[in-house]
Amino acid sequence: MQETSRIYKATSEFWDCFNNLPDAVQKRAKRKFELFKRNPRHPSLEFEKLDIGSWRVKIGDGYRA
């Protein structure tokens, strides 16, 4: 079986911010990430391309990753 390469990465700054989020938001973000790993094109992820060559995904009202 061929292993697929990862298409995601996060900075240490991201993890610092993530760890300061409320528990409920962290759980939502983890569920979105699991969905992303299963189906990166799932419409509920609501991806938005950023000018800096990165992407942003909606986690919930007021939260983006």
C-alpha cells in the first residue's frame, strides 16, 4: 500500500493559539480536522485561499484556522 503524503502543517504559533481556545472550540476544530483528513474537499469545511499561499477553514462562528 502506498502511503499518502501529508498536505497539512501548523506552526508553533498556531498551536499556542489553539491551546488557548475554549475546550468546545478545540473539540470542533479537531472534528473538522478529522473530516479534512477523510475528505479534504468536503463542502462543510468552507476553505478560503489566503494571499500568502495558505488556506483558512471555518471552525465555527468567529473561529478560523
